[in-house]
Amino acid sequence: DAKTTQPTSMDCAEGRAANLPCNHSTISGNEYVYWYRQIHSQGPQYIIHGLKNNETNEMASLIITEDRKSSTLILPHATLRDTAVYYCIVRAGGATNKLIFGTGTLLAVQP
Amino acid sequence: NAGVTQTPKFQVLKTGQSMTLQCAQDMNHEYMSWYRQDPGMGLRLIHYSVGAGITDQGEVPNGYNVSRSTTEDFPLRLLSAAPSQTSVYFCASSFDRSIGEQYFGPGTRLTVT
């Protein structure tokens, strides 16, 4: 699975959009981009995933560049409850379900 | 559905003691896994199972045993606890091995003295 690079931490004002970047320059054609988050002392929570098209669900939007070497997770209206560590994970579909977690980005939503 | 449940929430062991961390899911998921999380580090995969009767090793399997006798349960055993096993342990499940959307339990915080 390809390696990902994320900023260690980011701040965002409450009510504004939070844009969390992720670089995955060695991603392969069959690898998906997954985003999880972990609120303090809780288990990780799945947010969204995509292959090459942009994706949106009730929690967030995922924008993947055309060359697929980077992506951005967008929380459209951040709240204090969105303060968490956000993990970007690249994973091939199919034979294995292993998720390789890096150290993620600590998003601090400020009032 | 209760989702993924883990017991106990907290545990303190002395070096050399054994114990079993319990994990259960009520979603009829085939795939289950165990991770550990240490301060300042991401989650690391310990063991996983793609179905009842089938288990395999992850990144950091040493010192841990698992078994999967039923679809619902996936216990993690520490045969002889060591201080290096002090960590937070998370169990996760998903519908099958090909799906990256996993559901995580609330975790067990283990301290080995």
C-alpha cells in the first residue's frame, strides 16, 4: 500500500470549512483513498473513501486530484465536535482488508 | 445493533500475568481485526481474521494469540503480559475482507506493571 503524508496539525474556526490535505504520490491505479478520524479516547470512525472521482456524504467531501497523487478532505461547516485526529489511508481493494494508519492530522476547531 | 463491543474498558496486569481481551460484533461481519495504539503513534495491526476458523498475523503479532470460533467473537489473548504491551487496544470489523470501511470498538486501555 502506498505511503501517505499529512500535516501534523491544523486549526479551523468553528463554522468554517476545514480542508485537510493528504499526499499519496506513489498511489497505484487500484488503490483507494480512505479517511478515518479518531476523537480523543474513542475508536476510529470511518468518514469517506474514493478511487478517482470526488465523493460526498453526510459527513464530508473528498476531492482527489486528477493525477491521484493528492487528496483533500473537506468538512463543510466544522464544529467543536469535529476536533479529532484525521487519518488518510491508501489501500488496495480486494484480497486484504488491512488498514495502515499513519500519525494523521490533529484538527483543532476553535470557537 | 450494539455494533462492536469490547470488554473490559480498563485493565491493570502485573508482568507475567495472562488475560483475554474480548471483542464481539452483532453485524454478521466476516472480517475482524485487532489493533494497538501507543502514544504518538498510529494504530498498528496485531492479528486479523477473514472468517470463523481463519486467522492471520498483522504487523505486531508477537506476544498475542487469537482464535475465531464464531463469526461474532474474536478474543485477543496475552499469555504472559509485558510492560511493552501497555497500550490501548481496538477491535474492528467489516462486512468482508474487500471492504475498507471498518467499524471500531471503544477500546480497552491496558496497563502492565
